[in-house]
Amino acid sequence: MSRLFKLSVAIVAVTLFSGCAKMDEPSVSFSESSYMIPATGGELIIPVRSTGVDDVRIEYNDMSNWEVDSNGDMIPVEGWMTIVKVIDNYQTTRELAEWMSGIVIDVKPNNNNSERSAVIVVKSYTAESSLRISQPALLVK
């Protein structure tokens, strides 16, 4: 009986330990998979659920953040979207906390004659998630 009791305690301990370990995995997710920004631009707050926002970056899907000079060389320019700040609303609910944050972005008006898009990538520890930002053209030809 003592052997069976020890085995039961070991199984319960392993089950509890593996359950806690799974809860404490890094995570990051968005409530939406994409956003359509008006052609006039503006500011947008993107809600993020994560175990802490460690990094945010913008990946442009076109060459809109580059100019070509008279020699044909590419020169980086300020992109059409900028990250203003990360809003941190921290409330601990477990050992590796998970909370709602917000990424504030500012989008310039799209004065081109074609839609443009970019991807926002957010990282929390080793977890990473992304969403697409699209903006229609302001000028229609």
C-alpha cells in the first residue's frame, strides 16, 4: 500500500508541475488579425494580450520607407507608420504574468494612388505574433 501511495503522490506531483509549466509559457496574441486604416491616416491603439511586450517592430510590405537618389542608390526615409508607445496595464494573475497592453501607432495619410500595407510584429520573451495593417489610397485615379 505504501508503494501505491508513493506512486500516486508522484503522479499527482508530475501532473501539477506540468500543468503549471504550461501556464507559464510566454504568449502574445491580438484580438484581430488585421486592421484597415482610413486613407486619411490617424492614431490607432492595437490591443495585445501577452506575458509582457519586449519588442515591437514594423515590417513594410513595399518600398515606401525608401527613396532612390539621383545615383540610383536607396536611402531610408521615415516610414508611413510609426510606433508612438506601448501602453502597459500590468496586473499579475500568475507567476509569469499575462495582461492587456496596447500598441499606439500613428499612420500618415496615404496620398499615393495605391493601397499600402505593413505588418506589426510584437514579441514577448520567445513568443511572437503579427497582424497586418492596410491603408487604401486617398487619391483615386
